[in-house]
Amino acid sequence: MLLFLPREEGQGLAEYALILSLIAILAVAALVFFSGNLDSTISMIGKKI
């Protein structure tokens, strides 16, 4: 019977949400990790200008 087949319409959306949240977490972690290096680089560029 076709009445008891699982619906998979929301599955794709959930997977995209998980991937997007993983990318966001990795981006924030990269910014935290490189923040000191970025700050000194931007300060050096500002002083040269």
C-alpha cells in the first residue's frame, strides 16, 4: 500500500541546514583562530598608508 511509505521531502532541507551550520561553525572558528594575525596585518597596512 502506498499509504505507509515514508515522506522524504524535508530530508533534503535538513541536510542543507546541517551543511550550512557546519560551514558557519568552521568560519567562526577560522576567524577566532586567525584574529590575532589579521589584527596585526591590518594594523601594519594602516600604518603604512
